[in-house]
Amino acid sequence: MPGNPIECRLHSLHCSELAESAATTELRQKFTDLAETWKQLAAELESDQALLGAIGELEFTQQACEPYETLPLVLGLRSLGAWSAIHSERALSELYPKQYEAA
């Protein structure tokens, strides 16, 4: 995965240093905001790397047909087809409540 949380934190530190020596309040605020953005990016990269590491350790019990089905499968969630069936059943029960109450 591109990106390095350590480098992001170094950029954040550098922006904080630039904020301290900024000539105007506006420039100081911009560098402070930029430092915060670098910190958030570092945290997101760490979170993404942890998730990818966990997914990499899981074994697939079933082959996914489409890329968007992969994550639910490795996390042990229901397949897209099962979710569609549940959603369809729920939608039908909302459209035809009397028929579903009797069943």
C-alpha cells in the first residue's frame, strides 16, 4: 500500500514547526490545519494497514466471484446474494404487510 504513516507524522511535525515561525496568524492557522491533516492521514494509513494485515491472515473458505464480495466473505458476513434476499424479503413485507402478517 502506498504511503507511510511515519513519513506522514514527520510532515505533520514539520508543518507544526512552520506554524510556530509563521509571519501571520492566517499562515500559522494554515500550517496548523495542514499538520492535523497529516496526522489524520497517518492514522488512516495505520488503520488500513492493520485491516489489510488481518484480511491477509484469514483463509477463504469460498471463492468470491466479484471483488466487492471479498471483504464480506473474509469477515464471515453473509454473501451479497443472502443480503439481497433479506433486503427483498423486507421490501416485500413493507409493500404487502397483510400478506406477510398472515404467513
